[in-house]
Amino acid sequence: MLLSSPASADTSSVAFPVPSDMVLHLVAKHFKLLSDEFRLKLLLVIGLEELSVNQIMVLVDAKQTTVSKHLQILLDGNLIRCRKQGRSRMYTVAEPAIFE
């Protein structure tokens, strides 16, 4: 057993340090963001190149409202970035290293 039971006072059997509550909260938040199949699809499509909402809509075959709603969730989670280009908003992955 890697982790000793909470009742056990012997911590020498712990194989790795347990992350702080803050770190665990951030990891859980990212897993929650990625638990939706549509958001995963968006992230994969945006990971290919910087795209506008209209381009994304065509690639994932979805309505603008659906795409925009999920893009906002990914933006709020800091998984993607957005910049204005004329009247369009262009989306890209915040950390391309996630695909490595």
C-alpha cells in the first residue's frame, strides 16, 4: 500500500508527498473542465491552429451559441486564449505543451 491509513501514525510508507488542498483543487477544476466531450473536441480543434468562432463552428458542426458557451468556460478556466481581430475573436490554446 502506497499511502498509510489515516489511523496509522507511521508515515514512512508514504511513497510521495500529498499535494496541498489548493493544488488538488486546481487539478480537480481542470479535470472538470475537460470532463465534457464537446470541450475536449474544441480544445483539440483549437490546438491545431488559431481559429475564429465561425471556423470552429464549421469544424465541430455546432451552433454558435453552443460553441461560444463552451469557449467561455475554457477561457474562464485559462485553458485557451482569445484576441480580437477586426470584428472576430480568435481562439488558441493557452499552453500548447498540453499536446506534447
